[in-house]
Amino acid sequence: MTEYDNYDVVVLGGGPGGYTAAFRAADLGLSVLLVEREERLGGVCLNVGCIPSKTLLYAAGLIEKTLTFSGKGVTFAPPVIDIVALGAHRNEVVSKLTDGLSALAKARKITVLRGIGSLASAHELRVETVNGAVTVPFKNLIVSVGSRPSKLPNFPDDERIWDSTDALALKFIPKRLLIIGGGIIGLEMATVYHALGSKITVVEMKDQLIPPADADLVKPLYRKLKKEFEDILLSTQVTDVKAGTAGLEVTFKGASGEKISQYDAILVAVGRRSNADSINIQKAGIELDKRSFIEVNERMETGVSGIYAIGDVTGEPMLAHKATHQAKTAAEVIAGHPAAFAALTIPSVAYTHPEIAWMGLTEREAAEKNIAFSRAEFPWAASGRALSSLASAGFTKALFDPDTDRLLGAGIVGDNAGELIAEAVLALEMGADYRDISLTVHAHPTLSETFAFAAEIADGSITDILNPAK
């Protein structure tokens, strides 16, 4: 017997999924042991991901807004950037949240064991702590160990080659920064460093930025960034990087041939990889797929009784809000509740300037699966709120089932798109059709009413523009 015996639930990993699972299980009356390798709870998201990046993106947005409004009656002096103070503010935000999690864990009487956990068998964890290894038997285990940045092979070992964690550390502001990967993480960091004064080049091997999103949603962002950044290289790969005292020499290969350029720093943002391959999961009798994901059912159960998995280790999309909902499902199933994770959609958001958000069926998916849909799009150039806030380049689109009129998917590009997409998610989950949406009274003038306007286009009642369907 050890001090870690006889817990109802053991949770491996204290990120958004892990701490949510632990908290929900405790609220349901279960005794909980939470194993976390880092000193602070919150995982990548709170400590070196979502929260610090959004803090820096807010600062970048303030800088951009002041520049955008110049010449329209209010002119600001050029900003003075103090990266030490900015970093301190970022850390303060993170600390408030992580300290709050520690307080919530204590209030729920959750035992937190600091150490690196791995499977010893289908019923035991081995946890390496600062005081040595301990064995933790479990009745029920929730695996929530998250993911890590993917790396590119054959790159030199150089402190000027960053992953997302390094970029968020604000080590210095490079004069020329190369972002390898035109996805959400890469473009968010590009947005931050451009605002702080770096000349940005983005290279993406596919033919558009943010490849999972529909091309029309990305176009307004692409047009803006093309003017602001030093270069955007699509359908292009990095074939070589040489580290020199004067900089990092990079060789690109694209449709127009090879080119060589030099940068002060490189951010590698080519996706993330599941950490399930780092915990000896096979010792529990669980096999991973080729991307190191764990297969689960809608109850978050693996193929081994008593072992559950949630979050990034269960596959795409690797998003904190997916993990938290899966976490509650796992905890409730263990507590004997008839729970299942059966979300009809999981929204995606790029917190760039402008933001891009989408949910449900995309036009790309519809084409691939031969799914029929009708499309309605409302341009923000006809929105009073968008015009007054210099956000007229955006638009809101909705896809509807041509037979039932129900909402199938939606996409928004523009200010606060990540906030606005929530209404579309709820509408899809509730089975709303375009009449339900268009007949719902929205406040005016708001950006949220653009979703209702898109529905009015679909049902033929739009008055704010000439109905394109007519």
C-alpha cells in the first residue's frame, strides 16, 4: 500500500482536459489524483499556448488599431515597445489563471502529484518525482497528456530556430523573421511579431494559408498580409537551413525554382504531435495509430476497461475546447452517468487580424463528400457597425441544406469572428433553419446581426442589400 492507493480516478496530465476531468469527477463525489509533470496546472494552453498568445495578440491589435485610425481624426504617436514589460504582463495573466486552478483543485480536495507519469501496466502508473519513482495503482485512468510541436528533420541546433513556446517567450524582436507553416499558430505569431516590428516572411507548402479553412474565408486575411508582410510563399518548401554568425540562410523550393534568403530567426509552426507516444501506453495493451493517436468511443473509453483518453491524444482537432467537453464526458461516465461526447461540430478560430472562424460543414468538405448545400453570404461592407469600426473587409456566410433549410455550416472573417461563431454553433446543434435565425431579433448595429442577415438572404427577406438570389 502507498499513499496513492484507492483513488476512484487518476488523471494523467493537468492541461485544460485534465484539470476539467479532475474537477468534474471531484464534483461528482469521486476521489481524484491528478498527475502533472509541470509545476503549474494548465498545460500548454494556459502556460505556453492559448492564453499567452492571446495576451500578445491583444497588444498587437492595439498597435494595429492606432495605426489604422491615423488620418481619420485621431493620430497617435508611434508605439514604444518594451518587451520586458510586455512579457511581465503576459506572465501576470498566466499566473492569475494557473494560481486559480491550484486553488480550485485544493478546494475540491484533489491530490496533485508532480511528476512524469507513464503506464506500467493496465492497472498501474509509474510516476517519476523529484523524490524518486512511485507506483500509482488505478481503477480508472483518464489520459490527457496533450501534444507537442512537430519538428522538421535535419535542421541545425540553433537558439534562433524557435517553436511556438520560444516565440511566446519574447527573447528578442528579429529584424527578419521566417515563419515555416501558414496555419493558425504560425499566422498568430506572425501577427504579433509584425506588430512588434519584425519583417515577416511566411512559407506554406500548400496552396493557401490556413489550409483547413475555405479559401474564401482566408482571402481577406491573405490580401491584408500580402501588403504588410515582406513575403508570403505558397506551394513552397524549405529544403535547407544553414546557421551562420550573421543569420540563418534558408533555401526555398517552389514552382518558380529555388531561392535563398537570410533571417535573424525562424519559427517552425508545422503542426503538433500527440504525446501519447511518450507514456508507454502499449504496456496497458493500447496500440496507437500512425499519428500516435488513441482511439476512443463516444464515452471516451479506450479498448482497455478502465482507461479513458481525452483531448489532443484522441486526434484532430487539437483544441482545448474539445478537450474540456471530452473531459466532462469521461468523468461523468466513470461516475455512472449516461454521458457521451456527441458534438455535431467543434468550432475553429484563427485569432489573426482579421479573425477567421468556421464551424460545421465547409464548402471544401461538401465538394469532397458530394454534399448539396445552398450558400448565403452577407458582406460587412453593408454593416454599419463594421464600417464604423473599420472592419468592412469581413463577411459572414452560412450553408444550408437545400431540402430541409437547416444550417449545415458557417464561416466568418472579421473582427471578433471567434466570438460571433458561437451563435452559429448553437444554431446547428439545435437544428435551426434559416427562418429560425432570420426571425430571431438581433441588436442593431452589431456584428452579430450579420449572421441573421445571411439567413435573411437565404429566406429572401433581406432589405439591407439587394438579395443576390433575386
